[in-house]
Amino acid sequence: MTALRKKDPTFEWFRTADLRRYRGNYVALAERQVAASGKDPRKVLAAARKRFPKSEIALWKVMKDDCLVL
């Protein structure tokens, strides 16, 4: 039997969002939007926490090229 999984709305938004302009950078996501971006993940996370202090922050690296995960 398969366990039911609750979908993460931030991940679902991330999967379909057009983030081409952020290629090669880290993005911090909060409330289904890019809260901050840049090359240094610590600075990106700090900026996002400052902008959205009460929200859950997700930090992602946007790949420069398409990525295939097997």
C-alpha cells in the first residue's frame, strides 16, 4: 500500500516557476515568491529571513543548465 503524501506548496511552485534569470544563483523562497537571490547562500538566507521573518524559507540552487536526476 502506498502512503499518502502531502504536497509541499513551495516545492510545487518551485517546480513550475520560471527561474531562468537566477541560473547559477541561490534563491530563497518564501510565500511562493523569490525572497532573495545571489551567489552566497548564507547572505541569501539572511536577506530572506530579514524580509520574511515569520515565514518558512526554502533555499535552492538554480542550476546553470538543465539537470537530469535519475
